[in-house]
Amino acid sequence: MSRRRLLVRSAAVLSVLFGGLGTDVAHATTGTALYVDDAAAGCSDTGPGSQAEPFCQIQPAADSAGPGDTVHVARNTTRYAPVTIGSAGTADAPVTFVTAPGDDPAATATARVLAGTSTPAMAFSGARYVDVSGFSLSSSGPSTLVFSLSQHISYDTGSVSTAQAATGTGGTIAVDGSSSAIALTRLQIAPASGGPAFASAAGAQDITLADDTTSLGGGISATGTTGIHLAGDTIVTTCGNGISLTDGTSGSVENTVVRPDTTASCPDTGTPAEITVDTTSAPQVTTDYDAVNPQSAGTDYDWAGTAYGTSRAFLTGTGQGAHDLDQTDVTLSTQTTPLIDSADADAPGELATDLHGAQRVDDPLVADTGTGAGDYDRGATEVQDPLSPGIAGRSSEDVYVGVPVTFTAGFVNPWSDPLDGYRYTFDFGDGTTATSTTGSVAHTYTQPTTSTKIYATVTVYRPDGTAMGTEVSAYFPVRPLPALTGSLDCQSASIRIAPSLPDTAGCAFTAAGFSGYPITSDLITFGDGSKAVSVTGSKSVVRHTYAAAGTYTVTQRLTDSGGRTATDTTLTTVGPSYVATGPSRVLDTRNGTGAAKRQVGPGGVVRLKVLGVGGVPASGVTAVTLNVTDTGATASSYVTVYPDGTRRPTASDLDFTAGRTNPDLVTVRVGAGGYVDLYNAHGHVDLIADVQGYFTTRASSGSSSSSSSSDNRMSNLAPVTPTRVLDTRYGTGAAKGKVASGSTTTVTLPKEGQGSGTVGAVLDVTVTGGTGSGVVTVYCGSRPSTSNLYYRAGQTVSNLVVTKVCTGGKVKLYNSGGHVHLIADLQGLYTNSVVDGTSPWGSPFVPADPTRFLDTRNGTGAPAGRLGANRTLTVKVAGVDGVPADATAVLVNLTGVAPTTATHLTAYGAGTLPNTSNDSLSPGETRPVLAVIPLDSNGSLHIHNANGSVDIVADLEGYIG
């Protein structure tokens, strides 16, 4: 069957209405034309009813019309008075009432007639052979359209409504028992809520209702009516009573949809059926091809006194309704409803066009299951070809000045209709238009839009020249052509490389600009002299392995097909990862460990092997972290630790006075042959060194996700805001009061140090107020034989400690001497690649040769002069002495020199002064301490002196990228 075959069963509506029903068929012949137009200036109800001088009302035209005459009623915004039609035509020359355009341009498509409460809007009384179409009738009473003593009347296309529910045998449309051959087609009937839409009285004959709709719950009622035929109607019911045929009524119900008013509230019991045929009528009524959908409390059929809840039960009990549907979707809301192409085209009274005058069409998406032509739909509405204009599309989401953009007509075309011969007129929203026969056209905008957006439209014309409709695109701005730009990111957490790949950087790259100019070249260079890498069309993240630690400039160079170029740069830092090993003692000149068993004299150098010793690998190590201690000094002096085979720097790591024992943590690059050198400036002294861990650039082949507290995972340093985690003077982190000799104090780090990704912690540990001399050892797991901090009775002394962290962020502090207060400030965390939502990501550490960048004694890095009480010194570090501009923190050996009174120094980055300290000093004392110091947004660090005045010396040992 053809996809869009239109079936027109006859051009004469009346032959459809009455053919085969045993009635005389009216055939129109040429007669007099009468005109009604209440808006015409010269209208007169006593005039001739000509086009030049029309009647004002319909009644005088109806009184004047004879066989073959046609009354043309103008469609105006006013409402005509009620009319009673008693006209008598003949079968060959009926009287015809039609609506026509009037003088009112705002008029509706129908002529409107309004009645009061006592009279119908239109009544046929004694009329014969009258055809009416195109009227809108309404009344304030119960009945609006009434037939009495009338025969051979066709009423087609329009609406009929009432304001009051009819009683007895009355209805919005009422036919008395002396009328016959009445055809009511393509009507939209709206009775008062719950009232009957149609009622015929006993004695009425040959009634046809075809392709009508009822709303507000009104149904169809026939009492003792001979030959009533319902075909293709849609009836909306209130609590049942959709169709009621009683008292010996005969006829048929086919292709009709009966569905409930879903807004109505119906009782659980006593609800009538949708279709009721009583015992006297059942033998004379046939029903098939209907779709019945009652309320949940109702039933489908009440047939000869028996209720049937489903069409299957109805068929079994009566043999009727073999093709009926229990249809839940009876609104024709989709293209796949079973109502489509499933009706009986040969049903008595069925029309060739639907409620809206649309022809019957075959839906290619639905199998034909009806009879006859096979492509009639059930109910009053025929689903039409959904071909319609869609949304005008464009080739680019973004529209730019000077760049062509193609607009294309869109269609809703599920039936895949051919579009040959269609024509398209485009309006681009900037005052220009274009016509196309292909459905697409390119346009170049010459000016950008300002604060408002515009849209494009396309009007589609059918091959016959009629307009199908206009499509509208989405609103869009016209922008100036953007520059080509690149974007590099080598620092975000989402692309950071794990510490297990310490020599590798990851960089994400993007390109932005006009997409109509494709990128033809996208080259990445990594700043180490290696060959550029082309990334066009490849992944958005690229990795690169560097040969040496440091900060490098990564560059992206872009070229597009428009000949434009762009360059973007960023910094990336790679550096060795830290592995905690111990602590393990690798040097003690008192007993000959690591060097000769003797004190180091003035100008003496201890050459200490660190590779392959104390848990440090024999290769792949760039730097080691040592806790260096002087003891038994015969004179005030200092020690400098530096790579073997290099020139000794002017910086110092350990400053001390005769007779005291002082520790300091040192991170030093490994020199030639795996050695580091320890230089003593004056007098004689014993030197002790405990290795804490090492830095390596060698990629790990093992797992970096172990959570064991005793493993040696590779990690990077994450500086944190200095935080006091222990102070026994005030009960911070432990019980208030001095700790006893031989006791162990357990400290729990803040939440950020408790994650499974935390490997180690950097703590500034201070002892004060000791009743005797002793050592403090900071550790995790089993306590080692080494120590981190020596103290004498009454002395306040600090040292930086790097320790492993046990599960849950636990760290232990063992005290060997008398009772003493313990203080610990968290300065950083060593973390690996485990992303646990708690541990922060660390950054690579780049060791540097010790470099003095601050000395207030001689004006290095700051004006010469001592730092006074409660004063803060700000020193620019990033971008100076080899520290890159994007460094986040530095590792500094911080020395306080000869304070005038007891004091402490606090080093910090951004924000306010924290309640922590780095270096505690006695009057006249010179003491160094290693510190991890964050940098603020300007790349500066801040050093605060609490009391008196003091000189400050700072030596750089490395930076964190």
C-alpha cells in the first residue's frame, strides 16, 4: 500500500452520510444566493438579502430560502440570534446554510449563534432537505441544537455547547421521535458537565453521528431509535454512560473511542458501563472496531443486562466486538497507538475525512489491521503525516564575524517523505535573506552583535508554493573572531605524576579558537633541549622524562589552517622523591663509626660515605637527610656539610659553643663516589650523623600504595601551615605536665596527616625546662638507638625532625633524661601517590648546593641590622638564587645569632603569625635549625623574632616546586 495514499470515498458528503441507509439523497442544484452579515453597514432584515444589502440575522434568510438556495452567513466576532429553520428543499435542490468571510477581519472560522436559557441556538422544525456547515452554537439552557418534525438534515463541521445539563430525553443535541435521516458529522460537542451530548427520542429514524467528539463527560443516548449509526466518534465520559442504546433501538457502533474524563471522581460501585445496550436493543445493534477505556471502577460493556469488563469477555459472551480494544492510550498522542490504521473503512456512516476535514492516510510506521481501505484510524481524528518544520540548525555552535556558517532547514519527518521540490527562504537575523532549493545555505556575518542575541529563521514552501511553516534557530551571538590560544597545565593535582616516577612530568594541553580552522600543528617542547613532541590528534596529557632534577619551561606552539599561531608556556618541576630509611647511625668519631676514631680538628674535613650505608642504596641517590650532632667541642665553631668533590660553600649547618651538644638536621646532595664532607671551622669536636632518609630519581618498580607503617615508600613533601601538635606546658596533644624520664609520648597528627597516603612528617621539636640532661628520640614502630635532640638541665633547644608516621597519623617521642616539657610543630608531610581524600599531594623537592641568601650581620638579602623584638623580616626567595618563580616552599637552615635575651624565631609563609616556633635561643647563643618554610603568593617568606634583638642567617638547601 502506498505510504501516503489519500482515500477520498466521495466528493459529495451527503452520499457518504446517507448511502446505503435507505434514505433519499439530496443533490445540490444552482439556486438563489442569500447573504447574512450583521457587521455590514447596510444590513437589513427586511431587505433582499443580497450581497450588497445582506440580512442582519439568520432568521429572515431561513424564512426566505427555498429549494436550491444557499445562505451565506458571515463569520464575525458578534454572535447571531437564535434561529429556527423550517426550510424545505428537495432531494435534488436542498437548502444550504454555509459560513463565509465577513467584514470583520478578527472573526473566527465559524459563524457563532448564542441562545438564552429557554430556546436553542438553532432549531429545525418541519425542515426537509437542509444542509448546514461551519457554525458555532451555544446556549445558556440545556439544549442548543434541536430537531423536530424534520427529515434529511445534514449538520457538518462546527461546535455545539450548553451551559445546563439536560434532563429526561433532552441533550445538547436533541432529536425528537418524528425526525429522521439526520446526519451530525465533524462536530465538537461540549455539554454541561456530565450532561448528555446527544439524545434521540423514541420514533427517531436513520441518525448518523460520524467523526464527532464529546467533552466534559457527555455521552450519546438513543431511546427507541431505528437505525442510529455511530462511526469514528471520540466520546469522553464521566463515570460511564458513554453510549446508551435502549428501548428497542437498532443500529451500529464502530470505530468509536470511548474514554473516561480522568479529572472526574467516580464511586467505587454503581458506575455505569461505557457502552450500554439493553435487552430490547441488543439483538438489533452491532458493534466492532471500538476502543473502550473505562474508569478503574467501571466496566467496558453492559450488554443485555450482563456486564463485561474486557473486550475479550464481551466477545466470548456476545460474539460482538471481535476487533475491539481495551485501549489505555486513546488520545492518539503517539505515532504508535493501536488506534492507527485499525478501523473499519466500510462502517455504516464512516466518512472519508476526519473531524478536521483531513483525508485518511496510511501510517507507514504502523501495520494496517483495519478492513476496507485498511488505513482508517479509530476515533474522530486521523493521524496525519507528521512532516513539519523542525528547528533550523547551523554548522557551528559558535558564530564569528567573517567566518561562513551554514544554516540548514530541519524537519520532523518520521515517515521519510521525499522533499523534492521544496523551497526555503532563510532570514539570518541581520537584515539579509537568501533563498535555497537544497535546504541549506552559507552566510557570513560582517558585524558582531552587542548585548543581545539574534536568531535565524527558514520558511519552508511546499512544491505547490504553499508555506509549510517557519523554523527558528536557537538564539546566538555573533562574536568577533577569537584569537588562537593554547593552554598548558603541568601542575594540577589531576595530572601530577606519582612520586614513584620522580623524573617524569605530566602536562595537559588544550587549544582554543575558531573550530572552523582546524589545528594543523601542536608542538610541545619540554625546556631540556629534547626534541619537540607533536600532540595533534593525540591524548590531552603527555608525559616526559627529564635527565636531571629542576624546574623547566614547557612550551606549546600552535598553528591552525587559517595560518594563525599561538604560544603558551608554563613551568614544571621534577625532583627526587624521598624514602625514609631509619634513623641509622653512619658517623660517630667517638668510636670510629664512618670515620677515624678521633675528634675533628680546626679546618678538618670528615669524608663520609653515605651511599650503600645505613639503608641508603649504592646508586640512584641524589641527596641524603642527616641528623648531625656536635659534642665535646673545645671551642666555639661551626660545621658545614656539602657534597664531596665540590667547593665548600660559605654557608654553615651547625653552629655551636664549647662544651655543649647540639643537633641539626641537614639535607645535602651526594658528591663524588657517594660521599659527603663535614667541615669543622675551629677547635676540636666529635661529630655524629644519623641518616634519616634519602632522595632518589630512580623510578620505583614496587608498589606505592602499601599502607604498612614500616615500608619505605617513595614520597614527596607537602608543606602545611605550621601547626602546634604537642605542648605539654598547656596540655596540647598530650596530658599537661612534664614528661618523665624513660617515658614515651604519642602524638596524633591533624586529619591531613592521618591518611593512608602519609609516609612521614616534618616536625620542629623543642624541649624546655628539663630537670636533667637527656635525649629525645622521635620515631614510629620500634624505637631506634639513635636520637634527634640533646638537651641539658634548664636548656631550651629545638631541632627539625623527619620521622615515619604510623597508621592513624601516630608519632612517638621518647625522653631519656629528667622531667621535661615537649613541644612539636608540624611543618610538612611526606606523602605518596595514594589518593585517599585526606593526605595532601606532595610536590617534588630539588636539592641545592648550600647557598646563603640572608645574613643581617652584613646586609645579605636584607638591610644590615638586628631584628628587634616582635618584629618580622620579609625576604623574597622565589626567583632568587636559582629558586624558580613558582616554588611553593624552601628548605632553609635558619640560624639565630647572639640574641640579647631568650627568644624564639618563627618562619612562615602566607597568613598571620602562627603559634609555632622554629628556633629557640638562649641569650648570646648561636643556634641553627633546619626549617621547611612555605612561600606566600609573592614568593616571600617571613621570619618573626619574639624577644630582644637578634641577627638572622639563612642558607638555602633546596626548594619544593
